[in-house]
Amino acid sequence: MNSDADHDVCGMSLAIDVVGGKWKLHLMWVLGAGPQRFGQIRRMLDGVSEKVLTENLRQLEAAGVVHREIYPEIPPRVEYSLTTLGDTLRLALEPLEAWGDTNRAALAANTRPSAPVATAVGL
């Protein structure tokens, strides 16, 4: 079965396509707090490069969950925010965040010391 056929059968595949990767869930959390400028987002997501942040924002925009607003000012101001679709996705992700919070200690105990552990952020 090809991946297009899988998407017809499994909504989970569609959701993972949208938020899969290291930074997209974090971006959903940052933008869930309201519109943010690129620099603000980068400061909130320690460790993300400009290139990776730009790519992830473009992918979320292409998926229809992030809106990019360019204000005609000098210098131009650009803000990113969640669309209505993005907000419904943010709400769908809240139980995942709650699960992580509830199971933080057990997950930390099972993590090998040599593996880097990403810090959890709230949605």
C-alpha cells in the first residue's frame, strides 16, 4: 500500500505528517500563546537554527496550520500565528502534553544517560 492510500485509511498518518519532526510540536506550543515574530520564536526554542526554524514554519504554513502575516512597515514586520485549523490541532495535542507531564518521572527513569533529553514545553 502506498503512503497516499495509507492517508486515506489512517488519520494518524496525516497528523504525523503535519507535526512530525523535532521542532514542529514546540512551534505549536509557542504559537499557541499568540502571534509571534521570528526572533521571539527563535529565542523561545533554544537550539534551533534559523534555517531549520524557517523550514519548519514554511511546512506548517503549507499544511494550513500556521499563518504568516507581513505588515507593510519599514522595516517589514512578520508575525506567525496559528490558523483555526492550527488551533484545533493545538487542542488535540493537549492530552499528549498532559500524558508527558503525568509520566515525566517514569520516562526520565527509563532514559539512558548517554541519550540527550529534550526539555518538555507546554502546549
